[in-house]
Amino acid sequence: MRAITIRDREAGPAGLSLTEMPYPHAAENDVIVRVHAAGFTPGELDWPATWTDRAGRDRTPSVPGHELSGVVEELGFGTTGLSVGQRVFGMADWARNGSLAEYSAVEARNLAPLPADVDHTRAAALPISGLTAWQGLFDHGRLATGQTVMINGAGGGVGSIAVQLAREAGARVIGTGRAADRDQVLALGAETFLDLQAEKLEDVADVDVVFDVIGGDILDRSATVVRAGGTLVSITMPPRSQLKDGRAVFFVVEPDRVRLSELVTRLREGRLTPLVGSVRPLEEAAAAFAPGTRTQGKTIIRVTED
């Protein structure tokens, strides 16, 4: 099968190439998915799991990508709940070869059924971004109706979904990011937008929840806007600034078949729109990782034509 692979950890995106790989093995409770569309995270080449398996052993050449939508090709021993030929979408495992390949072996529990009226491109933009937004806002941030949430990076794949979910939950949403994202973020339901390059983040005050997907200095400064008893949630790094009276949380998204099904129901009903920035063929996946290729929304790789 064709796949995007990388062997040299020091090479960065330049080390990615389109190569031939063996068809994957379906372990117990796995399914083999024929991938139609896939998503990736640009920073995943820096993740330890990209280079070693759960036992710490080198697993190169590695196939990146951890979001996928496709069709079940084969069931591993003991797999239940899914069937051959069924449309599915979800998350590829962190420490195994991922979704930028024609076929991917995935734990069945990481996948959810995909309705026939949802195309693979939009479905591939939903798993990690949607689950991260939900878990950050509600499981870790404990966001409730009537509260105020500030979402740093509101124009990106995760942030844009977080804006929509928070607004639907009855929260007041303050989006932050680049000036170019203002109109889109406001259209998705944010009440106000803060340009982080031209406006002072510290002018915001008494926020119940800050959900940060940027990290660094923005994450550190965000601690000053959280009200007493509020929560600062990050997906990039553990918050370094201590809150005077509140919670600071760093988390890594976890698979959740039930929540994936709820998210795709919202998509079908028009209550949730994952932002797809560009769609590129598998041959161009390596170039999509390159610095400076940022698009508004998520880049999706079309692996197999529908």
C-alpha cells in the first residue's frame, strides 16, 4: 500500500515521503480501515509516540496522521460492534502507524459509525478536534450555561469547534487569535474577538474558563484573566502560571465512541461545522506539514476517492 512515512527524527517535515508499505496486520480487537480521508497535527513529528511504540522500541519508518474516515476492510480476532464494509471515522492510535496511508489498523473502540450522508472529508476533520474541544470545555473545564469562556486560537480546527460547542451550551464566548480569523470566529458564535497581535489579552477579566490551544506566552498570560474559582485548560503544555484560586489543567485527548457519535449527529443537523481549510491528495501530504502552510481550518488529506 502507499503511505506517507518518516525515518529520521531530526529531518522534520523534509523527511516525509510517499513510499510503499506492507498491508497492516489486524491485531485482536482491531479493524483495518481503507482510508478515504485523513487529518494530521503539524506538531506530531515532535511527539515521542511518533518514533517509539508503547514499550519504548523504535518503530520507524512511521506513518503519521491520527484522524481518519473510511470503510472497514477487515476485522481482527474478537472485534465486535463494527462490520466489514461499514463506513467509520475516528482516531488512529498514538503509538502505531497512523492514517496517512491507504489502509490503517485501528482499535475498534476508537471508531464510530459514519452515517451515509456525511462525506469523508468533513468526517476526517472531526475526531481529534471535536473530542479535544468537548473534553477541554466540559470534562476538564466544567463549562456551564451562563458562564464566560475565552478560547485562545479560536480560528483553528480545535478552537472553531470549541466556539460552536460553547455557544450551543449557552456560554458567553470570547475568541482570540489572528486578525484574519475575526469574521469567521464571530460567525461561528463568539460574542467578541480579541486580536492577539494588536489588542491586550489582559484587558479581559473574570473569565470562568480559559481554553488554550496556543501555549507559550499566551497560556502564561491567560492565567491573569481567570476569575477566582475558575479553570485554565491547556492542550499544548502544563500551565506554568499558578492561579490564585482556581484549577489549571493540561490534558491529552482520549478516544470516545459515544461522544464521536454525538458530534457527528450535530454535524448532520447543521449545529456543528468543522472548518476544512484545504483538501490535498496523499501525494501532497508531506508538503502540507511544511512550516508556513497554515490555512484557516484543518487541512485534510484525500487518500482514496469516495
